Amino acid sequence: MEKIDRRYIFLAILLLVLVPLLVPIGLPIRVSREVQSGYDAVAEIPDGSTAYFAADYDPATMPELHPMALAALDQLFSKNCKVIGACLWPAGPPLLEDALRRIGEERYGKKYGVDFVNLGYKPGNEVAMVSVGRSIRATFPTDFYGTPVESLEVMRGAASLTDMAILVNISAGYPGTKEWVQQVQSRYHVTMVAGCTAVSTPEYYPYFQSGQLSGLIGGMAGAAEYEKLVGKLGTATRGMDAQSLGHLAIIAFIVLGNVLYFATKKKAP
């Protein structure tokens, strides 16, 4: 055992990480109170109502945030909700488009312009948020494709955030969750659920504890918990399986190495 080629150890780690990414194992996942509250908040809005989906992230944070965006949209479309999506990050619209098409169009047969819309990117950060709170149509006169929003059926009766049953924000940083809470939720008192990267989650716990956030989904672990609640195991669940098996293997090798070390030390003259 002491003379084993270390390349076999590297191969074992590779297989333990790679296999779950290809085939979900479904290791036990404990759903946190924050994620359960977010799921419940969406579940409580009336079927067929309209939701504002703020996708404020970019490709760099896709592994953590895109799975929770897909899971949140899955829950919304399963309730026949209409989804108005928009971005305050310039690289966000293509990711939002992918999520809306993949879940809304391909999985639930929803139609663009009737059941969902991608309004695209708007610069301005907090100013844009306040503007959306006052008037969505004035802030986004056209959608991602340049179509006037007045001509889209999904925009009927959706003048401002006060007409939204819920605000779902998937955030990678600034502008994102904190600014939506401070500039919009505190003014218009709209129900808000947020998903964010694991590193930024602790910053938003006070907003959840105060009730300003009705739910908080943190990182890949939170996304996997949301996937479990929705009943659609995706890339977050596979990622957590791979991460868990990789960590367990590393711990096992550390323990084995120490056992061999002390066993060899006792045998030494």
C-alpha cells in the first residue's frame, strides 16, 4: 500500500467526480429552511399569475446559478404562471433566453410573447430597478428581439412590479439581491425570492430573517435542494453528488495514509 502509484489515486478521484456528473446518483439532500420557504412562497401565488424574473448573472457563475434559475422557472411554469424576464447584467439575456426556452417552451409548451418574454438588458443598476418598479413598459419599451412590448400578450396587465405576484431574482453580485431588496422590495412590498452564489449568501440572511426575502437559495447546494423540491434532478444535483463523493474519497485517503503511517512507525526498530 505504501508503494502504490499515486496516479491510481488521481484516477480514482477522476472517476468518482466524473461518473456522478454523467449519471446522477441521488445522494440524500436535506432541504434547508431558506430554500423550503422560497419554494413555498412560489407555491402560494395564484396559478396563472404573473412573475417578474430578474436574471442578474453571467456565464462565470452559471454552474451555481443557472440550475436554480431552471428549477425556479420549472415551478412557475408548472403553475401556468406568465413570466416576464429581464437582466441588469449585460451578459445575462442569452442565459435567460436559454432558461426560458428550455423550460417554458420545450418542457411545458409555452409560447414566447404569450406566456413568457425576455426583455433583455437594461443599464442603470439601482436606477433601472426603481424604474421597473414604477413602469416595466417605460423601462423596457422593446424586448430582447426589438419587438415593442405593447404588442405582446404577456405584457397585458403588467404595468409595474405592483402587478407582479412575485419577484424572483437570481443574482451573482452587484447589481443584484441586495439592491432589489433596498430599492424595490422595501418600496413596493412585493414578495421576493432570491438565489445567489454560495459566497454571497451569508450577506443576505438578515433580509431573510427580517421577512424582506421570502426565500433564499444559496449556491449549488441550494440549487440541488430546489431541484429536489421541484422533482427534477438536474446539474446541481449531479454536481453535489460529484462534490460529495470527491470529498469522501479525499477523507478516506487521508485516513488511510495516517493509518499506514502509524502502523509502519510501530513496526520500525
